[in-house]
Amino acid sequence: MKNKTYITKHPKGGEINKEIKLTGQAKNRTAQLINTVESSDEHLTSRAGLALIMNYIERTGILSRLNHKFKHLKGSTKGTTVEAFFKQVIAYMIDGSKLDLVVFDELKKDPSYATLLETLPEDLISSHQVKRLFRKFSNSSRQINVFRDLQSDIFISHLRDEKPDVVIIGVDTMVMDNDNALLREGCSPTYKKKKGFQPLEFYWNDIIIDAIFREGKCHSNHGDDVKKAVNRIVKKIRKGYSKSVPIIIKMDSAFMSNENFSYFENELGILYISAGKMYPSIKEYIGELPANNRHEYHGTHVWEYVEFGNRLESWDTFRRAIYLQQKSNSTGQFVLDFASSDRIIYTNIGIQSELSANLSQALKRDISDPEYIIKEYHDRARDELCNRAFKDFATRENLPFKGFAQNQVFYYLLTLSHILLQSYVKDICYDVIEMRSYPTTIRRRIIDFAGKFVFHARKLVLKVSYSTFNRLKLNLLWERCRTHNRVILYV
């Protein structure tokens, strides 16, 4: 076997050649045969990438913020601190090997895992400690708003980095199927005919920016949840990012209501694109329109569309409407009328002059063109991919506790951990892995690799193989983790 030379980059530029010299038996080894299996007292880990992620998270200030907000949960200074509790729970969720709480008992017996989290083995929490701390949470808005504020503050920090000319937000519900979980408080039938939970979620650039954890029986437009949540997000954007940036919210037909539309138009001053419900009166009106009023929109499918003003009986004003009918599928195959799907879109873009003028100026294009609205409406499908990514991250939909308050906190910590993993990929691993990769791919590529902890010259060193080191550019990733400026501020 010949000596091999590997090239790695220095954090300040340039390249370093590292030559592996094979000595002793390794020079003459010809057969790769395993003769026996033995144990080792060295500190070895199979999830070495978790060390970088937790270092990144600690420097955002999130753990100290959670510790400050929930320090009242600890009645004494004995035992595990609140900050250590949140750190280990978030690490366990990002690791995602298994979402059962008994995993904490297994990890507590692993000294290398303590080293991975930069803590002492005796400070690792057990499953019983986790359950006791979760039972101290209540279903109060004071506690829940801490997690919701963290989500939206991370969102504002990304807005400040990317500086978009228009902020486009999606809203939808996500059904968490807990049909097989017995005795779950708040677990009730959903529209998918499964018992579970149905949180209301808001999305921006494939991340969850706010959420309301709700029972399964709560439909999409339940109560005034949507209005209050949108008002909360708009205030955050106006205070933390820009007082004048155009804001567009995109919704499906479950959120279509005159009350929501009027609130967006008159109270918040934002734009919306909403799917509508196909009432028979609308189909009759469309059928009477001349054929020359119709135009074609070419996307992944070909759609025929017609624009008109519409006012339902319960509405007090006319609104801009665009009717769509599918003409061909993605392969170019023509679709007959009886088999084609149709849609109707409602929007105030192009109607409210001042808001529309600001949007047109920000986009530097004519937004009265219906094709812009149709394109944005079709892009709403990315929100469903965000839900899929979250479920892939959670590994399962069954929540572990019987109490609603405990499952609610567990859900918010899941969403927070998912957002932090996405932020880590964006800030640190942008040239190693695709931002839109699913959590399973992210874990497999940048978390699940072997490492060994070595104490040398009064330093703790994490060592990995040369191939992994070069493939992941670990020296650069570590330097970025130590110097990144993603600090989550109060907004």
C-alpha cells in the first residue's frame, strides 16, 4: 500500500497537504479480514457532527434565553439546570435516532455522549428527569409565547440577513396522526378521519415561523386564531425588519372568509392570495362568459384562466377573482373538460392602489398581470413540503405524553429544533449540503459520522477520518460555528 496525500483548506485560505504514512503491519496488510471483536475504553461516537451543531446553537443565545424564561421551573439549585435540560432535549431531537424518551437512559450510560455535549457524565438527564420537568409546564399563554417568540425572532433574523423586497408568508394546518396513541388529552378526530392534533402553522422560505398547537377537531379557520397570529407576525416584521415592506399571505380555501379578507385589507394593510370555494353560481357565470375572454398560463401544466370581479352574498364588497381550468398535464397530454380540475383565486393585489403600488415598485414589474398571481398561488404547494420535512425530522407523529400541555411543549421544542437545524445548514453548511434537503439526508451526511475524543496537551480534540474531514470541510465548518453572527435578539 502506498502513502496517500489528502488536501484540506486552511480557514484563512490556502491549502495544506497532509500525508498519511503507513507503518508496521499496515504496510504489508493484503487481506482485510476481521478476526475478532473487542471493546475499547476510548471515547468514540457515531454522531460526531452533533458537536458542531450544538456549538452553533449555544452561540445563538437561545439556550440562555430559555434558561432565563423558565428558571422558575427549578425549585432549588440541586440537580440538572434548566439550560442543561433544554440543551439535551434539543440535541436528542436533532439527533433523531429514536423519539422514545427511554433513549435518555441509554445516552446517560455513554460517557462519549457527555463529551459530545461538553458536559459531565453525571449531568446527563434520565428519562424520569425529562418527564418530571415536562410535567411542570402548563397550558398558559405566558409559557407558550416564549416558544412562539423564539420562532418568530429567528424568522426576523433571517429577514435581516436576506433583506427580501417582499415578504411572502404561507399558512396551513398540519395533521399529526395520533390514532394509535391511547389516552391523549386533546387528541380528537381530524378532517383526515384520524384522531390526532392539528396545529396551525405559518411558513416562510421552507421554515416554520410561527405555530399554534391545537386539538385535532379545530378546523383551519377555527375562532380568530388566524387573525391573531397574522397580526402577531405583521407586528414583528414591522418592528424588527421594515415598516413598509409589502407582505403577502397565501392561503387555501379553508381560510377563505370575508372576515379574514376585510381584516387583512383594512386593519393590517397587507396583501393576500387565497384559494376559493367553487360554488355552483360561479360555475354558471363562468360558463356564460365568451370564449375570447380566456387566456392560457403555461407552468408545469397548461391552465386556461379568466379574470373577473366577484362578490358572494355574505360579502360587502367586490373582490378580484381568477378562475383556472386545467387544459393539459405535465406530460403535455390534453385533459378533457369532465376530467380537468378547476380553481378560483381571490386576491386584493391590483385592487388596493397604495398597497399594490408598493408591491409593484418592490418587484419592479406590473403586478396587475394575472400570471404573477397564478404563479404565486401555485408556489403555495411548497408549504406542504415544509410539513413533510417536519414529519421527517420528528420521525413519528405520535407524541409521548398523556397531558395536552406536555405534548404542546414537546411539539414546540420539535419545531424549534427543526428550525435550528435548518439555520445551521444555511449559516454553516451552505457549500456542503443543499438547503432544501430533508432532515434524514442532513443527519446522514453531516451528523452521523464516526469520531474519537482525544485529550492532548490539555486540549480536547475531536478526531475523524481524513476522508470525512475533507468531504465535509470540517475545519471550515468548525471555524464558522465559532465565528457566526446568528444571535437571536428580542423583537
